[in-house]
Amino acid sequence: MKEVRYSLRQLRYFVAVVDAGTISSAAEALRVSPAGVSLAVAGLERAMAAQLLVRHRGRGVSLTAAGADLLAEARALLEAAGELQERAHDLGQALAGRLVVGCYTPLGPFLLPRLLRGFGAEYPEIVLDFVEGSASDLHDQLVARGCELALLYDLDVLAGTATETVSVQRPHVILPAGHRLAGAQVVDIRDLAAEPMVALDVPPSMHHTQGVFDAVGVVPRIVHRSTSFELVRSLVGRGLGYSLLIQQPETDRTYDGRRVVTRPILGDPGELAIVLARPAGLRPTRRALAFARFCRDVLGERRP
């Protein structure tokens, strides 16, 4: 591809001078200085290696043969550029096309299936795709425009992003089915202080969990740590300890078929918000706004 040595601004100024008849009149119409117009036209002539206008002192300008040939092409190119800009704007604002959403990996199994299914049914012209990763990964994707939006916990939000809350979750206790507190309406964390705990050791869950213990003056007796949500549930199901989790599956069975029970925590264990993040200062497309509304409707119910 050959290097383009002229700019659309130069072409626009050239056409304006021809239409106005003088450089000063063109400058007035463009609301720029006459010197700026003269420099732009001179730069265009250098780029084309041809004289395009003849300057007549006190009588304006006239086209050379090369200028006349260029004029029609310049008008067509400027019109095409304007149409391209309008088309790009329409594509960005249409409720059609591709929308890529990032999702914090541990949240994916709980959020993505119903969002993909439901959003696709409501907006069939939008192709919803997703990427997964850590909070840092998702921030990089947002900055690089690898995704337009990202679902993550509010504690994970990094600088340079704007967010809105789409769901608020509360932690709960997960116990083996035969645990002495399995039949309780609520569980006091202090009643578990002496028992072994299986910790989900991923941010921000672990940070929030530690805050729950700190609030009641309990130091948990952690015997196992895992970054796998389902491994934590399976260990609890085998009676190897209890755990505190934020997300709650629809099933009470673990991967190996054991039953676990979940119970609310006595008092106020705090809340953790799931937010939809986007690059700060970037105007969201209509596709993104539609997805945000859908998330609020689908995810907005507070889980017990």
C-alpha cells in the first residue's frame, strides 16, 4: 500500500477555497485563519507534486488543470469519508452486531449461562461473546478493547474504569449434611471457631471472608485451602470442615455426590457487589447499555 501524504483536512480546505473563491472567504467559512488555509493548500500541492490553484492578487484564485482534475475526486473522497463516519456511528449504536463481555473466572459458571441464553433470546441480532480471566486480565482486556464490559466483584475494580452494581451477594456458611448445625436457621460464626475450616483461597472471597471472622473476633482454624470452588464444596461434603462462600449453586450436591447445606450467617456478615465495569470516559454503545439493563433485571435479585 502506497503511503498517503495528504490529509482529509487539506482536501476539505482545498474544496472550501474553490467554493468560496478566495482564501480569506474560505477561512471565514471554516472558522480558521487564512494562514492556516494557505498552509494546508500548499501542503496538498506538495503532496500532489502539482500546482492546484493560481493565486491572483486581489482577485481570488482559479483552478489549474491539475486542480480541476483533483476537485471532483476530492469531493467524492470527502463524501465517502463522511458516509464512513456515519456508518461507523450507526454500527456502534445499533442493537445488532458483536458484543464481547469479560467475566471474572470464578463468577462464570453462575452468571454466563443464563446471561448468554437469556440475552440471546431477547436480542437475537446481537452476538454475545465472552472472555474469562482474573481481575487484572479483565482490566487489560477493557483497556485494549478486547471486551467492552466486564463482570467482576467491586473489590477487584481497578483505576480507569466506571462501574455499576448489578447484584449484591451475602456470604453464607456451607456445612456437611450431617453437621450438628445443619438444622439451624442461622449460624453464629463463633460456634464454629474450634472446628476445621476449608478456605476458598481466591480474591476477593478470602479477603471478604477474613473480614467476617475479624468482625466477631474469631481466628479460623484453616486445615485446607483451595482455589477451586467445587473442590471446597467436595471437601466440606466429605466432612473435612466447613466453609464460607459467596456464590450458591442451585444444587446441594457436590461433584462426588455428597450433600451439603448452606445457612445464613448470624448478624451482618457484609455484602459483596458484582459490578459491570467499562473503560471510564468511553461512551457505551446501545448494545452495551442493553446488556447492562438485562444484567440488572436478571441478576438484581438479592440472594439470601
